[in-house]
Amino acid sequence: MQVPGPLKTLFSYFPLYTHPPLNAKGNRALDCPTIWVHPPRTNNSPDAVLSSDVECLKWQAYLALRGVSNIQVRFDVDAQGAIDGRLPNLHVPFDASVTYSWSADNKDKKAQSSNGPIDDSTELLSAPHIVEWVDVKLAHSALDDPWEGYKDEGAKDESRAWVSLLEGNVHAALIISQPSPSFLESLLAPPSPPSASLESILVPPPPPSTGFLSLLPSYSFTLFSPFGSTSSSPSNVRISSATKKAVFEKYVEAITALSEKLGTDKWFLGSGHPTPLDALVFAYLHCILQSSEVIRKEVTRRVNLVAWEWRVRGMVKAAYKRT
Amino acid sequence: MIELHVWPAQWGLPSMDPTCLSLIIYMQLIQSSSFVLVESVNPDLSPSGQLPFLKYGQDIIAPSASIVSYLVDNADNFKLNVTSSPQNTPWLIHAESNLGDLVLHMLYSLHANWNELTHPSIVYKFPVPQRYYTPNRLRESYKSRLESAGLWSLPGIEQEKKGFSKRRPRKESKVDRRDRFLKVFEREKVLEKARTVLDIYSRLLGTKNYFDGDQPSLLDATVAAHILLLSRPPFPDPLLQDLVNTSYPSLVSHANRLYDQTLSASIPTRKAAQNNFLQSLPPPFRVAEESDVWETRLRFAFIGLMLGGVATYLFATPYVHPTL
């Protein structure tokens, strides 16, 4: 069916231009792996390569402690531009000879041409895939470590307990101690990352803001600014002062236990080599030492934790450089 | 007399909530029956907004971690035999969060269990207007925790509602195959998660009687409470119940041992005084904190200024008698 005459003349006033596809590779070639993370607190010095977000810092420490070096850091990518909306992501040069567990195995894949609309010469990995990438790069199979790098099975089980201690008590204290942003800041700041909120960490979960039994529905203020909605503090739950006090007490117990467990060991749980638990502990200690005085002084009181963090910080920083 | 306010008793256990039950077992271990259980459905009375909470004279303590430290601090006053074991801190937290997730998944997330077991057992304990919305609010409060653990909203064995089943059978056959595959896959994932957690605890217990050797501790109480709540209630959808009962006999016998030791004797219980429902309608009144006092003052000042301004405006304009 033909377009009728008058409509055709109308459409001729709005011609359609097709432009040739852009070269997606851009100007810079990717020579070494780049990790996309949240920016550190003080972005000025060329030394600042460690992120201020616990999740990103954990992966940075993991990469460095496993022995990968010469990684570039990139702070300008927002969380919304990452896979699944969560940083960190690792941008690596594509290696056609390796097949990962997630890539489709095309044995007859042609040589990647980087002039088309899709850039096939690099790959972007989200956090869970980083482990496999490191294993492949270091030519190390996951089956080589008998207990994932820990001393024995008991230590491996205990590491799970320490992980839940860190991600529970210590993380809750970190969240509570962060000062709530003023109204102006929350309007102007870009939307913050959806980190674990208090209601998913606390046991039992905090009640809704108007209580369980009241007739009023629970309210929540989410401010919709031009930069996206801010959900930095979901206020439809009520965190009472009794809960805050309990969280702080549990945090003090947790730091005491952590310090006693470390003692004078080189790595946690007496492992011979750094393990993922060490990366997690370093991430939390580093973030605590940059937070408010209330929670920082608990860690600064324990000299062995401070010394351990300082030593590991040197190791982790050495692996990264800024673009 | 120490009063411990907990969620009501169900299924032969003194409380249906894992945190409350572990606290009850622990208190029975450190002192036998010199406290009273108060079955309450009003968490708004608690300073933290959640049950359990403890009341002794003028002191009201919540949440459960604060209760334990309060009991330890005042052990002499209450004549308790308390031996605090600080080296168990990470295991306690791991048990509370991981085993707690499994229990909450069974009670609140699986539709068959919620509709046929948990909801009917709790709904009639609430007074009249609350029973229509509070159980759902309770369920929603656990949602974010279970979502972050990946244990929320599984397809269950039976359909959620049986009301309109007569109209549905024609469409079911087409959707069924894919849905059934998804259901089985999701349930396998949950079973896998549960197996990892329960394996850790059965390895930790080994062949010992208690986790710490000879004496039961708070960790024993916590793990036993969660296992009892996983194995005893008559679940319509026994996803994890079967797993626990068949594959982890050591954990089940540990839980039963602690039950016989502590809960087989009956604990003095009473029901909380039912508030007049009008009193529980408005949101709970918070005890004034320092920063709140300033806020309240500013709020009253603003309202006062506003009302004063309106009054001035009304009375300043001369009243003109409407012309006849």
C-alpha cells in the first residue's frame, strides 16, 4: 500500500538521514585492565586510588592481594552505567583463546574487528565474574586450593562466620554513623548507590515508621530531584535510639573479637596467603578509619588492627594507578 | 519479677519467633523459671519497636542483644549463673542471620505456609481492626531482608488461592510446564543454600553434646531455637523441614536435648493486657531525646506563629456587616 500523495509531500519536509556507525572503540586503546569504582573521599592527590565504598574497595583489595598488578582505576563512571547498576566493574582486553563459564563457545568465531558499531575487543565484567577472570589470568584453578586458601575446613567455616559478623554488625554501625545529608545536599547530589540498607541487616528488622499496630500507613520521603531520586536513607522504618545503642554495642564486641582473633598473625585465621576474608576485613577497616570519630576510635584503640591495615593498604595501593 | 514480652506460643513451643525463642531457652538455662513470659502482639510498646523486650520494675530493655548484656551485668541481683563466652560472637551473628533467614523463609515467604499456617495462627490474637492489616505489615517487614538473601517469594507447592480454581484449569495446562520447571529450580536453590549453612553447623557440633563442650551457651540456645522452629511446626510446605529432619540428625537431637532440658517444664505465662484498640491506633509516642526536644520546640513555634498569623489576619481586617 502506497503512502497517499499529500502525506508524501508532508513527509518530504522531514527527511530521514542515516549516519554511518560510529567507531565504538573510542580514542584510547585499552592496554591494561581498568576497574570502575566509586571515587575516594579525597580525589585530589594522585595517590588516591582506593574507593570510599566498601563493596568496591573489597574487590580492589581482592585483586591486589591475589597478585594482579598494574590495574588502572577509573572514577568517572556512575553506578547507573555499570552492569546491574552496581559498581565495581572490571574492563579487560578481550582474549578470544579463553572461554569463560559465561561466554558462549563459538569455535568458529572470526577475528574480532574493532571498527564496527559494537566494540568486541574488550569485555566488561561485573563483580561475580572477577574471580574467574583472575583465576584464568594467573593460570590457577579453583581446585588447587584445598580449603579455598584457608588452613583447614574448620577455618573455612569460621571464615563464613567472620564474614557475617563484618557484613552484619560492622556494616550496620557504618551505616548508622554516616551523617544524614542535609536537605539541600540530598537534592543536589547524584543518586547514591543502593547499598544494603539497615532493614535488611538488623535482626529483627526495624518496624515501620508509624508502628505495626497503628491505623496510619507508614510514610517514606523519597525526594525526586532532577538528578534522579535519592534513596540514601529509606525512612519508612523507624530506627530507635535503643536499636542504635544495641548496634553500637554489638559493633564494639565485633571489633574486640576481630582484634583478638588477629593477634599478631600475618593474615586472618592463620592462613599462609591472603584470602578473600582478608580483603573484606581490609575494606571495612579502611572505611571505618575514614568515618566519624565515634566508630573510628574503637579501631584506633587496637594497635594490631591499625598496623595490619596500614601494611595491607601499602600492598593494595601498589597495584593500582590512576588514568 | 522479670517480665519477658514475646510473640505468642504456637505448635508446642513457647514462642513462634526465633529471636524470642532463643532468648527464652537461654533464660531457662541461666535461671529456672524466676521470670514470667508475657504473650504480646503489640511490638509498639517496646523501645526498639520490636519484640522481645524485657521489663523489670522501671527498666524496659530491648532488643535482645541489650537484654543479654543487661542480664549479664545484673547477674548478681538476679542470682543467675552466667558464664559469658566472648569467643562465640561471630558464630552467634552467623546463626542469627543465616538460620534466621531460613526460618523466616519457611514461615513468611512460602505462600502455602503463610496462608495456611502462620497467618491463621496469629491473626486471631490481634484485636479487631488490627487483624486486617498488621499480619501483612509484619510480613512486609521481613521482605527486604529475605530479598537481599535471595529467599523471598518462592513458588510453593500449591496455588495461592483456591477460590477461583473452577475457572482456571483450562489455562493452567499451557503455563504449567515452564512454571513447574522454574519452581523446581528455585526450590533447589533454596535447598542448596540451606544445606551450606546447616553443614557448617553440623560440622561445628561434631559429636559433642554442646557447641562449647560441656555447658550449653547462648549459641546452643540460638541454634536449637532455630532448628526447633524448622522441624516442629506442621508446615503444609515442608521444604526445609524434610531437609532438616532427614539429613541433619545431630542438629535435631541437639535441639531436642535442649528442649527437654529447658522447655519441657512449663514456664509461667500470661497474656498481655489487651489495650483498648483506640489507644494503639496512633503511632507510638517516642521518649524525648535531646535532638528531638529542639525539633519539637521548633515545630510548636512554627505552628504557633502560623496560627497567630492567621488570627491576626482575621481580626485585623474590619468586620463589614453585609449590606441588607
